[in-house]
Amino acid sequence: MKIYMEFEVASYKVDLYHLFFERLIHLLKTDGILGFITPNTYLTNLYIEPLRKFILDKSSIYKLIRHDESVFPDASVDTATIILRLNHETNLAEINRTLDHQVVFSHQINTQDWRTNTNLIFNTSSEKMLELKGTIPLSDCFESYFGIQAYDKKTSTSEIKTSNHYKPIVNGKDFNKNTQAIHEYWYDYQPQTIKSGGDWNVCNQPRVLIRQIGSVPIAGYCEEGILASNTIYNLYPKKHIDQKSVLQLMTIINSKLIAYLWKTNYSDEKKTFPKIKGYQLKSLPLPKSFGSNDSNLTDLSKKVLRLNNSLLRLVGDLASYIKAVLKGETSSKLQSWHELTFADFLKELTKAIKATNKVRIKEGHSPIPELTKKDEFEWMELFEPKKQEAQKLQAQIKATEKEIDQMVYELYGLSEEEILIVEGS
């Protein structure tokens, strides 16, 4: 038997520092103090619950410092410092953060709250945790499936379909909140190219897509017949759940309530590449009534998806025209032209023309003519109506999402006080 199995904190995956926690807490004398700076994964990782339980049972947390800045130059890892006391008669822990490499007090938290939450998660958020009743885990209604992983991504993906083996594939940048995933690439879908994932039975049905990277889950909608990369979770309904519930799930996950629950119950609070974990998605609470024929939520879900798709088409069409005028790639600002004033749009366009011309002249091509006053006027006639149309769609999207949020509060049975907590967060 491996020696680590002699430790109470031993779990699925043991890091050496887990064992040091247990051994040194045992060595502490009454009112003794112990401090560790370690990776912060033990605060929220599902599989490290035995360590969290041991810390809560055998000591009192005096202070916890989340380091928002890099501590060790040669290690790209998020860290935390925890200071423990033995038999210290208080449940109040001081939560601190770092700013310009100085420790700054944030707030106090009652560690008894950690004992009552799922998996004893050490949630350091200052936000109040909500206790939802009458819910079921998402896994009761939906399966979760990770996207396809290629042996060699470069040779397996292409911008064009070169044979009948190729199928459309999307990644995290191909969808956003309450939008439909639109593919730009094709995948050479053959057994020898697939390292893991890629079950066509999963991908050949409508489903919800969730980005793996993000501080909160970002959910989009995917039609059948499209693969998803291994930066994405696929959520598809179990046999007893109606396909109409797919859109309902998308908007529930994108609601203010779920964002709040995520930040207070699941977030790893990483500044660099915060991750959405599959087991966390599966445990997200859904109302017990989920899956019933809620036509109002279905209608609103369809509406917000339609509005977002209209906005994407509008923005994409003008961005494609700008790209054609420039005879090449455009900046991210020009691709998001609807977020600019016309004056800023002109500046970006002028800058892009100059940058493009440098390359064209170097390659022996004729330069794109610089903008004249007449050109600027013509661009204004094109830009302003398009921006007004985009703003109108954005206002409709915002209003529809607000309706959805209110409906979600009702589905979960939130009180007025709880709604104010979520809205004010």
C-alpha cells in the first residue's frame, strides 16, 4: 500500500502539500499557528473535499489570502496563502487579496457556511450564498460530453471542405451568449484523426454548447450535424426530456441567477484562464419543473436567439464588406464596428488602409486609395443607419434577457430579497 493512503486527506489525486497539511496540523499545539502558500486548487476542486473537511474539522481558518498576481516567476499557477490556528474559538475567517504585491483586507466570512455548501467548497466571494429549494441537478435532465480532440489539429482541420470525410466543426469563439454557433472550419472526420470524443450521435442533434474557459458559463446553441472542439462541453437532453428544453437550458444557464450561483458556489476565481469543470455543470441546480412544457420560456428563448442571430448577421455583413475593401484581414475593432462612433470608425479604417498599403507595396501590389472627403461621406451614409439598426437589436436583446431573468427567478421560487441580492451583485 502506498504511504499516502495512510492519510485522511488522501483522495483521487494527491499532491504532496495535501499530506503536509494533515501532518503539520497534527503537530500543532493548542493555539499554535500554521501557514502555507500553495496552489489554490484545493479551495474548490471537487476531488479535494477530504482535505477541506480535515481543515474544517481539525483547525480554525484564521486568514486566507488569494494572490491575484504571480508569486513565483517560474511557475504559472494560481496560489493562495492559508493561516490556520488550533482550537481558535471563532468561525470568522479574514479574506484578503493582493494588490501591487501588497496584502489587502477584503472581507470576513463565516466558515460555518462552507460546511453547509455542496462538497464543502471554500468559497471566498463576499457575495451571499443562496439556498435554493426544490431543485434537481442538471445531470438528471442532460448528458455532458466533451468535444473532439484531434491527434494533430493542424492537419485535421481546414478552411475548406476537401472531401466527403470533412464535417463542420466549431470552437469557443464561434458562439457567444444566447447565439447560434456558426462554423468557420471543417474537420477530417475519420477514426485515425480522432484522439478522443467525436461521437456523431451526440453531434448529430441540437444541443447547448458551453465554453471551457470563462469566469461563468457561456452557453450557445448548436444545430445538428456540427462537431465541437475539445474547448467545449456539449449538453444534450436525456431520452425523457423534450428537445424543446435545449433552448430553455441555454437561456437559464445564461441568466443572472446562474451567473450569481456560479460565482458564489463554483468559481475557481482564477485570473488566468478560469475553467468551467464538467462535474460542476452536471451539478448545476435546475427547477424541478424543468422539462415541462413551459411555452413562455421557450418562446422567449427562441426570440433572444433570433435577435442575436440577426445582430450577428448585420455586424458580420458590414465587417465582410470592410474586409473586401481592404483586400485583406481587418482589426478586431473594425470587426466590432457597431461599438464605435463614426469618428473612431474612420480612424480605424484610415489606420487599416495605411497598414494594408505597407504590405501591398512591399509585395509589389498597387496601394488602396486613401479616403477622400467624398469617401468619408459615403462611409457615413452606410455606417450610421447600420449602427442604428444594431443599437435597436441590442436594446431588444437586453429587454428580452431581462424578461428571461424575471422568469428564471419565478421558476426557482426566489423571494424579493433574494432577487435584490442577485440583481445588486
